Amino acid sequence: MATKKTYIAKVFLKMGTVKKPIEVKPGEELDLTDSEAEGLLANGAVELSTGPRVVAVVAPAVIKPSGQALMDAISKAVLDLDQDEDFTADGKPSVNALSGLLGYAVTAKERDAWDAASSAHGSDGGDNVPD
């Protein structure tokens, strides 16, 4: 039995049989014998993999909350911000810092609504929530 090596597709490939086709996208790995890879190597369709297999891990999408849930998320995130680096000159949390920490965009309007609500009701965000 021929030994198979791992190759990386450089172009879109359709392989296999009519009854069992295989589609390989650029960047995907495939295991081939030397004779299977010979023509593909010659025309530049694949290259020999030189390192360990890399598996991409995709983080699940973070769903941005709205209303009071957003205000609560901002309140919690503010506790983790750096007082010297993550606040604006007027003392408000930076929208970039909030967005980076929460994993979704926080607008200045949302931050300002949180700021107004937290000022009116202590520091918990209150009920002054944008829709």
C-alpha cells in the first residue's frame, strides 16, 4: 500500500468519482499518494504540507444585547476597564475599550445613555435605556 502525504490545495479542486465527488477549497489539506499528487504538483494545484495540520477554531458569534441587558453588560464591563487607559478626558468609558471587552460594537449614544442612567441611579445603569 502506498504511503500518503499531506498536501495543501492552492486552487479549487474537484476530485473523486462521478458517484462520490470530492471538492477541495484552496488552503484545505488532502492526503495523496506520490502518484496521485504528481500531476497536481506539476501544474501548481497543490503543495506539500511542511508543518503540522492547523485547525481553525471559530468562536461563536457574540449577540449584542439591547435595552436593560445592554446597560447591565456595560455596567459589568466598566468594572474591568483600566482607569488610566480606557476612559475619555471627560471621564466616560471609551467606546473602543467597551467594544473590545464586550465583543460587539458599543456606540457613543449607548455609552452616554448608560452614563446618564448610572449618574441618575448611582452606578448600576438604572432604567434610562435606549431602544
